[in-house]
Amino acid sequence: MGKESSAQPGPGLVPRILSIKEVGILLILAVIFTAISLYTPSFASRSNLSSIIQAISPIALMAIGQTFVILTAGIDLSVGSVCALSAYMMSLVLISEDGYPLWVGLAVALGTGGFCGLLSGLIITKLRVTPFIVTLGMLSACSGLTLGLSGGKQISLGKFGRAVEESASILSPTGEVAGQPAVERRYYGESASVDAIQPTRDGGAWLGAASPGSVTLLGANWEPRCSVNLNLEEVSALAPIEDAAVLAAGSPGGKVYRIEVGGASTLFCDTGAGAVEAITQDNKGSFRVGTREPAAVLQVSREGEVLSRIPLGESKAVTSLALDRSGKLFIATEGPGSILGMNPGASPEVVYSATATVVEQLKIDSENRLWFVEGEEKPNRLMVLDQGKADLAWISPKPPIRTFLAYADQVALVSTGNVGALYLLRPGFEPSMIHPMTTFKARTLVDAGPSAPIFVGNSGPGGLATLETTATLTRYPVAEAFNEIHRLAPLTMAVLICVAWLFLRFTTWGTYLYAIGGNEQAARLSGIRVDRMKVFVYTVTGVLCGLASVFLTSKLHTLDPNLAKGYELKVIAAVVIGGTSLMGGQGSVWGTLIGATLLYVLNYSLVHLGMEDIWSDLFIGIVIILAAIIDSLRSRFGEWIGFSRRQAP
């Protein structure tokens, strides 16, 4: 018979997998992630996973260096304070009036961290001081230096470097609006609000006010030239007439007055209605007057003679009037809300019937589209009527729409809400608020011409302001670039993890680190320059702390003297949980990455479970202990498998 082979079969797939040191902690991570994802589906959302990865990156970067240190049987307790000092020194360079390039600030952060690590390494190796004591002292020294130099105050990093001003027209259909357009007060009177504005040829304006109802003429320098009280509650309609005079009307009562430049007022005509809502001049030089109670449209000659009256019996009021280039008159009504069209010499016809009670504020843009507002008590829907088809342009989130201006390419400037915030509507863009108007409370907007600012009628008190048609934004390109750097943290982490793994796995120096941690004396006797390698790993750790400080500060847009405080626990925990032995000689950067991931998955899980963040340290401690137990069981399982195979017949 042949000779029996004494060779034992190799271990199976499961024992080989379980023999990998990182498998245990990876299983814990998978179980926690799966359980929380099933309990709260939002945990596995893209935005939450992105937040976790962003949070992991700085810790993982510092933990790479800490892995190198612990592999040599050392420890670095100063990583958090070195990170804070690096960030502070970088911030001083960035905000310097000398205007250093961004790369100089980044180099200072890396250099500061590297210097602190180098100093720790030299003290440990040359003076033979225990790493725990040296790095504990460095922790206190760097933390105290940061707090002392900064005075404990934060440094804002939102604006630094050379400022650049960018301007764009707020009326451009495609250009980006930069910043807020300038608004300046020009005049305030004694009325509650200005509800009507009529620009004059010399750059001034007539103002129609309410409470009390009055008319004021402002000159080109915004000084009041005359003011006339018409014994009305509100002047809501103004229209120019020859010799720079103006027609004015409002409520209560249906009288239209003529106001001269010198302030003299005369009765122009009496409509016999309860109120006058709108006045416009037609192509023949006569005036069209819209009234309330009853609703009617009157044609009035330039001498004030009522030529015709068209009653709108079904409507409660005429709210506004508009004339297109062909001379066609459009009439907006209330109760029911509708738009009527009337050609010269013809009767009015319905061109739009609204489901709402009110249609008001008719305006025709340069492309002959009809814009209007509709709604109920506080109308908030901006509509566009083009070739007989009505489309919804915008629903204001803050009713009502007080007033608006319409331009070509469907650009609109809208004042909305009780205060009157200004919103810009452009095709293809989301509506955007370009000015809060908190102080100015816009009641009406009037375009005074292509080279003039927009006139704004104010309330509380009533007056006039001017709104520039361009907005200027002061940008800080260097600051903006710096505050976007944190987005590169995950990619940087991934690259450096791979580089660190290649270094430990395939280079001679990587082998030296494991050898030093396994038996330092044997490593010395074998010719390894132990002190040089230790100085190297502490310096690398310092540089990585400086790099982490860049990402942390960039994300906060602010230098906080307490930046990374307490990160020592998190960094060491990530390394230890990941399977690196505190005794040295065992571990990997992949395990460290898994450990860091587990820490933040655990933290974010607590948030999604509704627990306060103050409990995070407790759970970190539990995970560290659990990881140690699993590592011990994994080792015993391997020993048990080996023993079982040796006992097999």
C-alpha cells in the first residue's frame, strides 16, 4: 500500500475570512447601518450619506497618521490641538492685508502641523521621553497657544483677499443678478402711503397719497414744489395733461381734479360714481376713466367734458385700464373678475373670464402681452395673456401682489406681501427675492425710463424712493475658493488611504514600522534606524492634522479656537476600533477607515433615533469594548479551528 500523506488540509474559506482582523468591525458596521436604514429610511438617503462621508474625512486623515504612530507602539494625544493651531496660523495668513495667495495659507497649515509633529518626534527620540507624556504636553501647549493668540475669539473667513465688484442688470432675462440693487430714500411726506406716481419730464414726479389723500409734486432734486390736499381718503389715479399739469382722482367720490405745477387745483370733471380707480389717455388725446359704484368706463375730452359712458352692469368696479399700441382699450373688473377688450368705436367684449373675484393691475409689455393680477381678497396670482391664452406666471408666497413691472422676454419685477419684498421673475430661472424692502415697504413701482432708476412709492410713512436697475455684488474670489475646499475632503481621504496602504504594504519603510512595533530592540539590532522612522511618523501625523484643519475650517467658514477639541478620543478610537493594536506591530489603514466610519454612522444613527448627541461618547466607549471583545473572540476562534484540525484523526 502507498504511504499515507501527513499533510493537513488548508483552512476553509470561512476561517480565512474570519482570520482577517478588520472583518469583525466591518460586520458590526454592516449590522448597524442595515438596522438603522430599515428603521429610518432617510438614514440611507443620498444627502445623509454625503454628510457622513464629509464628517468622516477629517477624522480619517488624522487617523491615518495615528495608525502609523500606533504601529510603532507610540501614541499621539495632540492631534486635535495641533489641528486647531494649524487652522489659526493659516487663518492669520489668509486674512492678512498683504493679500497672500491661497496656497500660502494652505502651506502654513501643513507646515504648522508638520512642525508640531516633528518637535514631538525629536523630543521622544532624542530625549527618550515617553510618547504619552510628550504628546499630552503638546496637546496642552498647542491648545493654550491657540486660545492665547486668538483671545478665544472666532475669526470670520467669509471675506478676505482682493475684492472684486460684479454688476448686472436686474432686468436682464439671462444675466445673473449680483447682490441687491441699491434703494435710496428721496422724500417722505405726512401721508400713510403713496399709491400712485406719475414721472415728469424734468426727472421729478407727481405723487398720489392716501390718509390723507393729497397730490405732491417733486422736482428733479426731490424737493417738494407743491402739495395739494384734495379732501379724499386716497388718491389712486394720476394721468399727465398738457403744460405739465396732472389729473388726479381717487375715493370717496367720483371727481377728477386738475393740479397745476404751481399747486392750483380745479375740478376737471365729475363722473358721478363712488370712486375713480384708473385714468389713461387714449390715442385721440381724450381720457378714459374707470369707476367704482357703479362700474363704468367714461370717455372725457381734454376740456373735461364727458363724451360717453359705458356701464358694466354685472361688475362691481373697474380696477384698471390699459391701452395697446393699436389703441385697443383693456378693462379689468372686480366682482366678477374679468378682462374686457374694446376697439375704438366698438363695444367691449370679454377676452378673459377669471374664476377669481378680482382682476387688477393691467400692464402691457413691449411685446404686446397683457399682464395682470388676480385673486380674492388679497390677489396673489400674476398672469400673462398672450394671443388670447392666459398663463400663470407666478403665485406669490406672500399675498397680496402690491404692484409689478413687466418687460420683454417675460421679465417681471414684483412687489409682494405686507412689507413689499421685491421678486425678480425671469424665464428659465426660479423666482428670486432681490431686495427685502423692509424699510421701504413698496406700494407701487413705476419705470421712469431707460436711463432712470425705478420709482418706488412707500408706505408708513408715504414717500418716494428710487430703485437702481443694476445690482452690484462685492465678491471675494480667494475666500470663495477656500470655502469650497472642504468638498475635496472625501476624495483626498480616499487617495491618501490608498497611498498609505501602498506605503505600508509594499515599501521597505512600511515594513520597518511593523517591525518597530513588533520588537523595537530587534529592529534596532537588524539595522533599522528606529529614531528616524519615529520622527517621520509623528511629522506625517502633524502634516495630516494640518490638512484636516484646512477642510474643517473651510466647511465652517470660520476659525474657531476650539476647533477639533476632543478629536483625540475620536481619532484614537477609530484606529483601535479598526483593529490596530495599541501594543504596536498590527493594524492597517483600511481598518482605521472602517473604524472612523463606524463612529460617525453611530453618531448619525443616534440623531435619527432622536437621541441627544451628548450620549455619543458613551456609545463610542461601548463600541471600543465590543470591538476588543470581537477581536479576542476572533483570535480564539482561529485557535479553536487550528486545535480541531490537529485533533482530527
